[in-house]
Amino acid sequence: MIWQLDLLILILVVLCGIGAIMIRDLLGTAILFGAYSFMMCLLWAIMGAVDVAFTEASVGAGVSTVFFVATVYHTTRRTKD
Amino acid sequence: MKNLGLLIVVLVGAVLIYATTDFPPFGDPESPASLHVSPRYLENSLEETAVPNVVTSVLVDYRGLDTMFETTVVFAAGVACFLLLRVPRRRTPAPRQYRHRLTGLTFRIKDGGEISLPLQEFEPMESIWTPHDFIIEKVCCYLIPFIQLFGLFVIAHGHHSPGGGFQGGVILGASIILLSLSHDLRTALKRMGEKTSALFSTFGVLIYAGTGALCLLLGYNFLDYQALDPLLPGGPVMARYHGILLVEVGVGMAVMGTMIWIFRNLASRGRHEEGL
Amino acid sequence: MSQYYPALLIAIPLLAALFISASGWLRPALCFPLALTALGGSLLVSLGLLSNVIRGIPDVYLFGGWPPPWGIYYRVDHLSALVLAVVSIVGFVNLIAARPAVEKEFPEKAAPFYTLYVLFVTGLLGMVITGDAFNLYVLLEIAAITGYALIALGKGRAPLSSLHYIFMGTIGACFYLLGVGYLYIITGSLNMEDIARLLPPLYESKVVTVAFVILMVGIWLKMGFFPLHAWLPNAYTHAPSPVSSLVAPLMTKVMVYVMIRMVLTVFTVDYAFLVLKLNDAVVWLAVIAIVAGSLLALAEKDVKRMLTFIVVAEVGYMVGGFWLGNRAGFIGAVLHLVNDALMTLCLFLAVGNIVYAKGNSQWDSLPGLFRTMPWTMGALVVGALSIIGVPPTCGFFSKWYLLLGAIQGGHYGFLAALLFSSLVSVVLFFRIFEISYFEPFGASHGPDHGEDGPAGREAPLGMLVPLWMTALGLVLLGLYTGEIVDRVIRHAVPGMML
Amino acid sequence: MEEVLRLVVERYNYWIYITLMMIGLYALIAKNNLVKKIVGMNIFQTAVILFYVSIGVKKGATIPIIEHNYDMAHQAIRAADYVNPLPHVLMLTAIVVSVATLGVALAITIMVYHRYLTLEEDEILKQIRES
């Protein structure tokens, strides 16, 4: 485990998380959430949890994001906060 | 609301930070979590189940009950989305629009009407129609079989490498979802109908729970795959190995069916006609 | 045979749920009979478990054949056998009553409805019987997800209420999971009894304290304990009536059971009552819950919504009774858990009948009900008397034990809250009876509503029979209180409280 | 000062999980948009998962797949050489539960949107009050 890489990804995770809830466009939220999940998956792969990382990559970054996009497609992109 | 939220958040954070000071240091091999229960899994997994990937053997064998209910949770979510969103099929289909591929003329077909010209020359148009991108369509056409092959590999090879029923099932499901994203929902529905995906998800869980019940019928405890010894070759340890494989296939089927099912209901708002 | 009971208890409804789902696609007429058979089967099994426990046969079931700290095991003792019986009885009786309403409100979705219904009961049964802290989380999520979906099926505001329930329920479940994680990091085990064995040397650790607090907050969120109850009234009011009569009696009671189980088995009574000394504070919280629940109920003009606030107050009874920390309080809390499940079921079933006949349960639709729906209103009276605590019904006895506990524990605030809440219940229910008995029918309706219009008929027999079974059950339970306390609950009282 | 710094550095994974949890909880309570709340809910859940995965880490250990030969022959296994697999197992379950919850929550969101034609909670509540 290279701690510099670990720290960088940890910071990116937090930034993606904050971005996902701050951005004023729901499609952007969905995409940033996908990025957040992917960073999380990298983090877990670094920590040796390969199975968890694999699941998160396919479930969190893959299917969840598609679900979000499908929902936004059928509702609206508008958000006030 | 914002201030209240901030207050609660800070309170929770403070409580958690307070506890963190008493945690064992991060990554300590001597922490209680690494010494009490888990060493047995690592040391005996190979002898007892013949599965080198300890996560798989713990997931499906030692703590198999958790995984059975986890698959049930996924199944329940699929049924829930169906229950909430699915709109019953209308008796008389709504008017549809077709575009003639060669001339670009648009026809509006009223309920129940038919087109007399050969159907290959037309493509259905949707109210929220987006032009299809040729490159994406073709690339996905070639990509999808390989994705599915990889999904099957992940399910079958979960004993020796990262992966297993869940991951493989999600990948298989994602391949069909990709088909409906790159083409349209109708094309994907033609390949795999709604009833198929629903039955896939039901029978997947049924394989898991049925394996457990089979062990019960053979006189062992629920989910004790050793009971499958008389039915499978290779002795009691390999019976566990094969039992795990059987269950992983069930999980894969259930997860694949459910992911497709949920996606369709979300993407078409339960109408299964047009959508993402 | 009897050694397989714990496995059968879970396996029968789970397999049946899958068959119901499949038959929805292949042969829809089979759905209801399958669901009935499944819940009937698990009812028989849970009664068998109860009788085993009374006869002193221990029931431990190892799943996958692995010994406890490594595998998952189910354990039945007096407390869990009693709650199992209650859960399966309520699930079964309510299923019979649900059929007419399902056929009227969403006939084409019967199959997924029954699938989720049976899965919900499976989840609750598993939560009661499991001996593994993480397995409890998974089962909790099964019950929660099916519950969210069933509640969202209602009309009007239901989806929004269900969404709020999802947010609150997920926070609760995650807090529970985090608490289990804190216990895991400090002990390295997930098995409840194993954790209890490893904890005593660690009582001083901040991690254990915080784990306890987080677990309790998570469980309280799920059960709707007063300051955390905000999701409960809306979710239960807007749900379709067969769902609210399923979720309202069961979810909160099972969460109370989980709280008791966590304190008794995982943290042990010594830690909760002697080391942390939180009991006084929690009882005061319960006092606030009871008073606030009763007062909020007074402000409502809809029978169903009023009942949901009564549920909030009743949760306060049980939490307070348990945290009094003495024998009478404990017996009162457990007895009230059993009684309240049946009382709430009776009241919600009666309201379900009114909604079935009238379309809603606002006060405007009450006048003349004693004339048009005498059987329903009769059962409502029995349920109301039980909630108030009138002697032949069971509500009296559990309240008696709770009062006794309050006096023994010297906690007069709790005593006052109990009496106040009974008084408020009298006001609440007699107001309803007054309107529905004395106000002439049709006063608030137009003249075109004749007396024998479609809106003024008694509910169908399929809904009346389960309702009256429950109402008679309330009286029987009251008559046999002594038996239940002697044979079951007395054995569940932890040694310290004697 | 050095003591505090050591505490911070030694457990930095735990600090990040608390931060993420606070972000998620804040979004869940204070945000007005329903989809944002659902995103917050997911961040909250992943934070708990991060915490569990952090429990399993052992310094100097490798992934929990036992090294073995083709015929399953292997050296004596030392548990300290492999990362603790139990938290991973639990978290696989938790991830799947979270995606199931997400599916149901999004389905209900679509229902809410088509009833009120907005995803903003205050606008929905205003519509309910007016009707």
C-alpha cells in the first residue's frame, strides 16, 4: 500500500462526494456519484478487499449510475440546491 | 432544517470521533478482529471446502445464510419495483409512429392498425425519440458477447479469483442493459422478455433456497452442502466445493434477472414500450 | 422432526414467496392459497417451538453445520418463542383479512403483493430468532424493503411518506450496522453470545459505549421512539389498509424485541443498568413519548391517523417498562408487546373495514356506523377497551404490571404518564363512539345517500371473521395472562432483575 | 502535539469515513431535492462500508486468496499473511442491500414526481397543503 496514492484517492473520494451533492444539475449528480463509487472501488482494491472492490465497480459505479440516469431521464434535471 | 441538519451531523461526527481514539491502530495485525474469528477461515478454508478464495467460501458456505437473504433482498427489490411502477398492458395499443427508412416519411398508425409494406423498411419512432448512433450500435453489438462471456467466467471462476455470483450476475445484467442503452428498450425486450427476466430472478433464488432445502431433506442441516456428497462426485469436501458453485450460479441468475427487471421498470416507467 | 423447526420456520415462507412470485406469471389463481399455506405452516412451526420451549427442550440450530462463532446459528428461548408466535399469528390473521381489500384495490398486482407480504413476515420471523448480529441486519433490510414498497402502494401522499420512511429507515439500519461494526472491531466476533462473553473486560472502552448508543439510536429510529417518530404517522396512515394492519402491529413490536434482545444478550443487563446507568434518562424519554403521543393523537380528526399516534405512545410504554429495570416492569413490557400487537391489529383491521366500506376513515364518514356496520364497530369497541385498559381485556393486565413496575421502581413520572395516557385514550375513543352512535347518518352527506346505499353496508365476511378472531383473542389473552406470565415470560426475566 | 499528530496519521482511514458519513447525513437531512437525498443516503451507506473494510486491513498482508498449487497442495498457512476476509464478506452483503434500497427508492421517486411534477420537497409539501 503506497500511502501517497491512498491519501490522494481518499481526498478525491471526499471531493467527489461533496461535488455530487453540491452540483446544481441532477445528471451531473448522477455522473459524479459514479465517479465517487469508482474512487471508492479503487480505495478498496488498494486495501486488499478485491471482492468488495469488484462488486462496487460493477454495482456502485455501473448499475447504480444507470439507475440514477434512468430516473433523471424520467423526471427532471432541475434542482434548487 | 439546514441548521438542525448541521447540528445533528456535527453531533454524530463528534460521537464517532470520540470513539475512534480507542480503536486499535489502522492495519494492526494484532487487533481483536484479526485474531478471534477470521484466522479459522483463512487456515481451514482449503481443507474444509477446497476453495482458495476465502471470501467466496465464507460468503457462500460458512455464512451462507446471510447470502441467501441478501439474494432475497435483491429479489424483493425487483418485485417491489414491479409492484410500484408496472402499468398493466392496455387493451388497445396507443397510436404509434413509424419512420420509413428510405424516404424519411413519418406515418402515424392508429390503434390496432397495420402497415401493408414490409416492416423491415420502417423503424418505430418514440415520442422522446433520439437518433441512433451507428458507431455506438455496432461497437456495442460486438462488445456485448464478450461482456457476457466475461460475466460467465466471473461466476464460474469465483472459487479461485475475485468474483462470484453477484459480480458475474451484475455484469451479465449490465450487458443486456447496455443493449437497451445503445439500441432501444424494445430491441432488448425482444432478446429477453419481461417474463423471462422475472422468472430468472425467481428461479435464481429458488436454486439457492432449494439447495438448502435439499440438504435438509438429505438429513443434514439447512445449507450444509456436505449433504450433497451422494449426488456429486469427489467426496464430502468436493461436495462443498460443488455446492458452492451451484449456489453461485443461482445467485448469478437471480442478480442478472433482477437488475434487468429493475432497470426496465425504472427506464420505461413501467410501460415497457419506450424508454432509455 | 422438532429439531428442524428453526430452519423450517424460515424456509417455508421463503420458498413459498418464490413460488408465489413464479405462479403470478404462470398461474395467478394460486397466489393467495400459497401465501395462506405458507403463513399457516410457519404459524404451526412457531407454535411447535413455543411448546418445545415450555417443555424445556432447547432449540439451537446451526446453519451449514458450522459451530457458533464461525457459522450462523438460530436460537430459541422463552422470549423469542413468544414473539415468534405473536408475529406469525398476526401475519396469518391479517392475510385472511387482506384478500377482499387486495381484490378491490389492486387486483392485477396480487402476486407481487403477496410475495412481498410473505417476505416481510419472513424477515420479521428471522429477526426474532437469529443469534447473529449481522444476520439480524440483513433480515431487518428484508423486512424494511418489503415494508417500503407495500406502504408506497397507497393512495395520495403514500409514495412521499414511504420515501421519508426509506430515508429514516436507512439511517436507522446504517446506525445499527455501524454499532455492530464497533462491536466487531473491539471483540472480533459477530455472534451475540460470543460478543457477550468477550465484552466484560472491555466495559471501560469508549468504543463499547459509543456502540451501545449508536445501536440504540438506530433501533429507536426504526421503532419510532418519540423524538425519532416523525416518519411513522404519515407512513402508516397513507399505506393501504391491509398493509397498515400488517406493518403497524409488527414492525415497532419486533424492534422493541430487538432492543430487549440487544440489551439482554449482547451487552448484558449488568452493563446497561449498572455500568452505563442510562435507565433513568431513557424512562424519562419514554414518559415524554407517552405524553406527546397521546396529546398528538388528540389533535387528529382521522381515525387511522389517530391510531398511529397511539402506536407512538405505546412504544413509549414498552421502552419505559423495560428500562425501569425491575421484574414487574420487564414482565409488563413483554406482556404489553404481545398484547399491543393484537390490540393494534384489532383496531387497524376495524379501521380497514371502515375504509373498505366508506373509502376513508375521516370523522365525516363515521356517523351512523353503529347501525350500518354493527360487527365492525363492536370489534372496535373491544379493541378500544383493551387500549384503555378495562379489566376483562388483555390491555388491563399489561398496564397493571407496568404500573406495578413504576411503583416498585419509584418512578412516579412514568406512573403519571401511564394514567394520563389511559385517560386520553378514554377521551379519544369515546369521542369516536359518540359520533358514530349518536350523530344521525346522512347529516353530513347529501340527501341522495340512501340508508342502504353501497357505502352503508357491512364489510364482507372474509374481513369480519379475522377481525372477530382478534377481538376474542384480546379477551382470551386477558383471561390467560397468568398462564403466559407463569409459563413463558417469568423464565425470560434476567437474573439481575429478580 | 506529536501524540495528536500520531493519532491523526495512524487512523486517517477512520477520519475519512467519518467525514463521508457526515457528508451523507447532511445531504440526507438538509437537502431539499429528493434525488440529492438519495445520493446522500448512498454516500452514507458507502461510508459504513469503508469503515468495515478498514477493519479488515493488516499491514504487510496480501489479498485473501490462499496461494496453492494445481493439486491443492500448499504451504502452512499463516493467518497474518492474509487480509481479514470476514469484513469483506459482510460488505458484499451491504453493497447489494444498498443497491436494492436504491432501486426501490428511485422507483418511489418516479412515482412522486409524476404525482407532483417536481422533485423539490418544499414545493411538494406546498402543493399538499394547498389541496
